[in-house]
Amino acid sequence: MRTPFTMDSAGFLTLLDALERRFNNVTAASSLSFAGIDGDLYPVVQPARAGEEDCADRGESADFAQSAGAEDSAQPEPAAPCPGARCDSELRSPASTPLSCDFHGRTGAFHDEVFDPQLVELASSAFGSTCWASLMCVASLGLDAALVECARQFLTHTSIIVRQKGLAVWLYDLINDATMAMLLGQTSPRMPVTIRPMSQVQISRWLHGSGVKRFGSQQQRAADRAEYGNQAHRLAAYCMLRWGAPTASSAQIATMLLTNPGIGMCMLREDPNVRAQGACTDTRYRRVVEYLRSLHAQADLDYARALKIGDVPWLSPDGHAAVTIAADRRYLYDANRLVHAYRALWDRATADPAQLLMAVEETRTLPEEPLWENPVYLRDLADSLMGSVLAEDLTMGFQQRDRERFDRGVRTLEHMGDQVRAMNVLMLPIMAIDECEPDWNAVAARGYKARTTQWRAFCDRCDDLATVVLAQLQGQGEGLHVRAAASLLKQSLPEYCELALPLFEQEIERLAGREQGAAEASAGVRGHEREGGAVHVDMAA
């Protein structure tokens, strides 16, 4: 059974046109501020910490040759000017401020006074928290004409493809380009330079150098290709949630793009325009989608039986919001059963979930195991409770029978369960982001390798939380889980809070009304008692 969907290409183009106009206005102004230095061999290198007189990274030679080991090591900014190189303080214009050029979408992760706020909002609204939003913002500084041109060409190309063929075609093409880069082991020329944090010397080498080494060491290139694929799928999931319809199909496709990228890419092929471009017509993946749906239906029946016999966690209505208490109980039930199921299967031979799904796709061979002994369902459930990246310790620890890793995954899931039990599922992303978000000022003071690790780990965590929201908040109003997940992929916690707060306001009003009713009832009882007491006294008299 196919998953029909449509995408609002016109709405996306309206936003893209506004972004393009703003980008042109900002770059026109920035070119005046940095006039005469764009073609310099040593572009402006702005430090991550205010007050430091940084210059080009120590060890950068004129031909930009550098060993792989030096490339991969952390590169702290030197505190003193480098001999033979012009220092940043000599070139910095009044319009620039200390900045490390590693923007990845979050307003808390960079100096707001550097980037144009309206441009930041438009870029993140169009592309979520991805390297394409970073490209718009870093290029807007106008420090390198080639970088500005790359960003402008990207906007133009995107506009042409979406206008002519539709949003789904553009997304499918991006994912396909990233997939081919991974398969061929070659860096795609379409991969943005903002795929990871870099110094301006590294950016200049990437744009103006030659040969594969301009993209970094072999290890960096491999990691960048993997990240390119991650971000292409993240962008597709974000656009599906933002401009896709109907809600159920958009949520399902976005979830697959985040947890099972291969199936998610296949689901994008259901768009007629994508098929018209010559995309593969193989539809066997639908067997996998249908099988997963059947597992979800079995799980719902299992939970209904557990509710009937009272075999689910009890939560006090006074301590949990009425709008989420059902989702909270289901989350805690599933988390407890998942860990129990994995432990019960620990000493038994189990199949690889990926191989089981491959058999379903190719031969229609369905696993015969009961629900709570089915590795496919257990893996899918872990993804829905924790997100695919965060669940890896639990699922891979079990698959490899690595006790230490498995126990680490169990502790993570138990911690998330404790947060749900203390508050609710709706608050889980807020608490999780508050715990995992690093101090971006401290991150900016570290080497580029450490910055890259922090950025990518935080982006993965936001993807995981978006997955959890899509799975756990389906019953909280029409499309709430879709809008909430999109705000997390955008890494905009204020937007998420704006969606969550009205539900809590309704709960506060409900509790206030209940307390007022109880107070009125209590006042009525006391009044009746006083009347009864007066009659008793009169009779005694």
C-alpha cells in the first residue's frame, strides 16, 4: 500500500524568495564593510573569544599542505600573532566582531550581533538546523566572494528545481547526491563548506584549492560524507513536517527519514514528479512499511489488554496533566517491557533486525516470533522511545551482547523514564535539551575537531527528540506532534514551548476549576452543618 502525500511547494518558494532577497541585501551591505580584502591570501580570521589577537592557524603553509594528523587534531587559536602573517586585528573592520565561523542554526550557539537576525530566522525556517542554513549565514558576512557565490547559486538552483519539478524532487535529488557520495567514497562538489566548523583559512582552502586534500584529511572527508547524508535526510524530514500533507503521511515519512533513511528515501519516490525524473520504480519497500504498521497494531492491542487487567504503571492524576497522562503511562509501560524483553532474550540466539526486514522486503518472509521476542519490533520501539542514535547503546549492545554498552543504554532509557514520571512526555524534550546542550561559548573556545563533535552530537540529540515526539504525541491535538517535531529539527526550543504552553494553560484552568468546585462544595457542606446546628440548638431550647 502506497503512502500518498503532497508538498506545498508554493509555500516553500514564498519563504525561499524572502530569504534570497534578504541574503542579497545583507551581502550587499557586508561587501562594503569588507571591500578590498576578499581576494587576500589570508582572509580575516576572527577568534572565538573576544579580546584575543588571533591570526591564521599556526602551521598553515602557503600552499595549504597539511598532514592528516594535523588536520584531525584540535586547533586552538594562538594567543599571539603568527610570525610572517598579518594579524586579524590589522584587517578586522568595524562591522565585524569576534566570531568562529561555525553556525549551525541555533541562536544560542553564536554571537547574535554578527549575523543578521532576520536572515537567521529565514534560513532556519527554510532549511531547519542544517549546513544549508549555516551556508546562508556564514556567506552573508561577505568575507569571501566565492562563498557568497556558492550560497547564491544554491538558492537559485533550489528555486529553479522546486518551481519546475516540485519540492519532493529537490529533496530526493539532495538525498541521492549524498547517498552516491557515500557509495563512491568521493566528496560531492554540492556538499556545503559549512558541513563542519572551520577557520577562514580552511574555508578559503576548500573554495580556492585543488585536489581532494582541500576537503580535509581522509578521516575528515569520510566523516563529512556521512554527515552530509545525515543532514540531507534531516532536511527532508523537516520539509516533510513543515510543508507535507496529510499529517499522518508526513509524520510517517519523516519518522522513516530519521530512523530508517533507506525506507524514507523510497517513500519520497511516491511523489509522481519524482517518478517522472526516472527514479527507481521498485515498490517492494512497501512490504516493510506495511509490516511495521502491523507490528504497531499488535502493540496497541497488547497495551489495551494490559490496561484491562491493570498491568500498566499507575500515575497520580494530581501529579500529571490530563492531556498527557495516557501518553505518559504508555511510554513507561513500553520502556519497562522493552528492557525486560531484551534481558529475557539475552542468552538466546536472535536474528539481525535489518536482515529480517530485508527478508520481508525481498521474499515476504515474516518473522514468526511473538511480539515481545521480535527483534524488529524491539528495535523499532527503542527508536520511538529514545531516537535512533540515542538507542544505539541499547539495541547494538543487545545485538553484540556487549553488557557494558547495553547497561549504558538501559540507564539512559531509565533516566528518560524518570523524567516522564516526574513531569510528562511533553516536557521530555525540554528537559533533555537543557541537560545535553553544551555551553556554546566554551565550545567556541575549543579546537575545531572538538567543536565538530559537539555540534554533531547535539544535532543528533535534537533529531532523536523529534523522533520521540512524533511517536509519543500523536494524540495531542491535530498536527501538534508534527509541528513540535519540526521545531525540534529546527532546534528552536522557544517554538516548541509555544506549542506546549497552551496545553499546560488548559490544564491549569481545569485544575483551578476543579479546586473552585471543591471549595464551593465544601462551603455548601459547612453551611448545611451550621444550619443543622442552629436547628438542634432551637430544639434543645
